[in-house]
Amino acid sequence: MTELLWRPMADAFLGVGVFVALLVAPFGWARLRWGHRIDDVLRRRRRLAPLAGAALTMPPGCGGAILVVSLHGRGAVSYGTAVAALVATMGDASWVLLAADPLLMVQIKALMLVVGAVTGYVVDALGLDPRADAPRAAAPGVPVLVGAAAVAPPTGPAAPTGRPGPLPGPVPGTAVPAVSLADASRAPVAVLWLLLVVGAALSIPATFRLLDPAALGPALGGVDPSLVVGCAGTLAALCYLLAGRGKQCPADPSDMAGVLRAGAHDVAVVTSWVALAFVGWSLLSATTGFSPADLPLVGFVGVLVAALVGLVPGCALQIVFCGLFAAGGMPVSTFVANALSQDGDALIPMLALQPRSAVVAAAVTTVPALLVGTLLLLLT
């Protein structure tokens, strides 16, 4: 039972969840500090927008892609820029790959950056924008036509020179109240962050082979601290979501308390789905004798299946897919096809506000996924 159930659960928390926590808070703080500047650059540098849109998705998670999609919904960037971000993003599945193989993560993200930018420029060159009354992107401050009404693009407060200022953000010189973990989070969030701190103290030394947590067992009465803390962390993540506190957090929190809550949400979602993938793979292998070669995830069929799986909105299924890849369940060509095809959580707001654009974008991202996946299959 330990190796079939508890060990995979512990590995999901210590091997993935802890590393998500180590990165999600700094990335959240960076978005809080400089997010309005990124928004302004995308509006002003339109020729670089598809490349910039793809580049914004390089950090793990869905925040960059959601930002670009929201800008497109406001008419601030082109449809090709939104498509570039959707192609280049790996969503929350990128946390899993980052923890499993950081070097491979960098290589695949570099490939996705290039493919995403090229796809975005091609979409803009073809003039593809499925919105019925799609306004052409205008220079900042120039109204765009929507139907018969002229609507000015959203900008921040006017600067003293009369030029549009940056989006609203923290006012320089304004005192920012200190935020402690107890002030920023309710009990479930605080418990999760506490377990993450303890888990980091165990997993980081183990990752660099500075300490074997099992060596602490005799001093703890024979208890394996990694197993206990890892399982407790996974169960805390599951309880956090099941309690209804894991609702989607804003992509750009307005304060550090929001950054911590959003970070806890990301950790809980990724850890829970990775645990499901690891436990499922463990039980499948033990009960049926299945091996990766038995799955329809190899060859061209695997590339096709992976690209079709990527059509499913959201990150849950994609995290499971990445967990299978991390467990050795598919070749890299299959995984790359899924990574390029899937759009993470960024497609969900587009589906709600611009369903036609979202459906076309999902179909468009499948094309480079099939092409690049097949090319990698032939080369490897």
C-alpha cells in the first residue's frame, strides 16, 4: 500500500508542489510590481506584440497567457498575439515538467516560444480574426470602431503631458501595509504554506543530495519524514480544493495577500492533479502490468491523441498528461504536441466572452502541434 498509494502522493507534494511554491510567489510579486508596464509595452510595440505575447508565457503557470488574452479582448493587441500566447503557454503543467527535468523544461519552452511567435505572425499576416465586428488594433489613445460606436482603448489616467498614462497600479510613495501569513491567509492556506516550508526543508537538500531524509527515520522513531510530510501536504491540497476555497484566483492579485492566496491555489491544483496522475499510473502498472509501449501515446497516433487532448480547456487534464510524461508514459514528440495544442486556463475567459474566437484559436493551435510533434517524431 505504501508504494502504490502513499509514496506517489508524497512524491507529488515534495517533488512538484514544493517547487511550485518556490517559484509561484516570486512570479506573483513580479506581476504585482511590473504588470502594468508589461501591459503598456504590448500596446505600444505592436510589431513585436506576437513575440512579446509568446515571451510572457515563458514563466510557469497561466498568468502570462491570461494577461495577453484579456488584452486582446479589450482590443489592445491583435488576434495573432493572443494565438501566439496560447501556442507558447504550457499552463500549470509547466510546473510538473520544471520539477521533473528543469533542463528539458527550458529546451521545450524555447521551442514553444519560437513556434508561438511564428504562428502569431502568420495569423496576423493572413488577417485572421473571427470576431464579427473585430476592431483593428489602433495606436494607444486612438478610438477603435465597434459596430457603430467609437470606443477608446482602455488606458490609465492621463499623464501630465496629455499622453495616456500606465494602467492603475500601486501609487509611488504610498505605504504598503505589512502582510504576515496569518493576515494574508485563512487557516487552510496557512496550513498549506506551513507544510510547504517543512517540505522544502526536506526536498531541497535531498534534490542536491545533501541529505537523505530517510536517515532521519531512526531519530524520529522509525518514521519516514518525507512520506509523512509529503502525504500530509497532498491531503492538505486536496482538502483545500474540496472545501471550496480553491476557486479560481485573479490572474493579477492586487496585493501581497492576494499573491499568497493565488500561490496556494496554484500549489493545491497542481499537487492534486499530479498526485492523481502518479497514483493512477502506479495502480495501473501494478494491477495490469501496463507499460508505456502499451499506451496509444507513441508514434503518429500518439501525436494525434496528444494534440486532441490539448483541445480540452483548462489545466487539469494537461497536468495529468504531463505527469504521465514525467513518469515515462510517452515520448517527447507526444508531449510537445500536447504542450503546443493545450491553452491552459487562458482559453476559459475567451470562451466566455468571445466563444467564436476561442474555438478558432483552439483549432489554430492544433496545427503547429501536429506539425512540430510529427517533425520531432521523425527526427527522434
